[in-house]
Amino acid sequence: MSIFLVAGCATTNQEMYYWGEYEQLIHDAYVKPGSADPQTQIEKLNVDLQKTGSLGKKAAPGIYAHLGFLYAIQGKNSQSKAAFMEEKSLYPESKIFIDGMLNRAKKSEENHR
């Protein structure tokens, strides 16, 4: 019985969220570090986010957080903050994690002044 429940949840998540290339980008970042520079990842994620709306699905959890991280790497602080805030808005359960990322980004920005 529990096998059917797990399979049902996996199907629901696939239908509810649009993952696009996000999972592959994360996988490659760990398995093949350097395989996709931040700008390439940003471009791919933004294409995925555009598709999300046209498919009538929600962006998968973590996409905006990863996008915020990539923008921060590039020093694009306002875009980074906007992406982190979007993640927190869509997924309130990420608040503690996102607030921590925002605090670290703010401290880093202050140290570079």
C-alpha cells in the first residue's frame, strides 16, 4: 500500500511543478563542477521560469533560491535579493533558509564596500 502512496506523491509533484533543467544543473554542479558557468545557469533557469507560466505550473522549490545564489556570485545584488524574496514568497517554509542567505549576502556586500 505504501508503494502506491509514494508513487502517487511523485506523480503529483511532477504535475504540480515545472522543473525544467534545474535538477540537471544542480546534479552537474556536484558531479561535474564548472560544467556550467553562473551566466549559463541563469539563462537556462530564466527560460525555464518563462515556460513555467505558459504551462500553468509552479516553479519548482529551490529554483528562485538557486537563481538568487547565482546572481549573488555575479555581484548582481538587487537581482539576487529579488530572486530570494520570490522563493520566500512562493515557499514560506523556506523563510529561515532564505533569510540566512539574505543576511550572508548583506554582510558580504558590506565587507566589499
